[in-house]
Amino acid sequence: MNVSSPTGIPDDDAYWQRPDPAYETPGRAPEPPQPADHYEGPPRPAPPSPHWRPPTIAQPPPPRQMPTQDMDALNEAEGSARTLTYGVGLVAGAIALILLCLLCGRVIF
């Protein structure tokens, strides 16, 4: 079957006409070409060595016991840390306020 446009003298109807019935049998697909020999697939690889994996530890040791938590000591440490944090913040705020007053007083006066 010709699907490209003809290159000879243009004949408008010749391009759109049905193919010759003697040339092609309708309803039957052409048989695919048979291969010369049958392909068996890729060759099988050699089996791996039995020692190809690294040695592993069969049983890991059990986890150690965590020490118990002293909740009273934790609460006391948290309270002292909070007091220190608030103290540092108050000192930094006081220094910033003093510097702000000095700078504003110098600009105004």
C-alpha cells in the first residue's frame, strides 16, 4: 500500500483509488517472517560462591538497662535554669533601657 504522495504526473483520482484486488487479499494479514533459528535466551550465569556474603553476628548483645530518672532532681535543675534565664534577660533588658535613655537624651538635649 502506498501512503506517500505520487511523484509523477498529477492524477487527482489515482491517489485516492482502492488498491488492485489481485495485488492484496482482503481479510488476511501477511504472515510474519520466520526466524532463521530459535533463540533460547541469554546464557545462565554461574552460581555465586557460598562465601560471597560477609560474616554476620548471629545474636547481638541485649540492650543495657537505662538508669532511672530522679524526677525531683530534674525539676530542681529545670527551676534553677529558668531562674538563670530570666536573670540574664532582665540584666540585658536593663542595659538596653539605659543605653536607649542615654541615646535619646543626647539627641533631645
